[in-house]
Amino acid sequence: MTEFLQKLQDEAGQTMAEYAVVLGVITIAVVVTLGLLSTKISDVLNSVISSM
């Protein structure tokens, strides 16, 4: 029984680490995408503001 509980705890820690890695990759992808699109977003916002 003790071995089963230890394996369960080990898998929970591994799952948490996997979620952390996925979250890190998604965060980096979002930051890079916003960085690449920042000039276009700025241009669109300036265009909207000037047309008002």
C-alpha cells in the first residue's frame, strides 16, 4: 500500500511539472507573438484614434 501511495505522489508531481512546462511554452509564445505584432497593433490603434 505504501508503494502505491508513493507512486501516486510521484505521478502527481510529474503532472504538475508537465503543466508548468506547458504554461511556460504558452507564455513565451504569447509574448513573442505580441512582440511581433506590436507595430501592427499600434498602427491600427493610431488609425482608429485619428479617425475619431
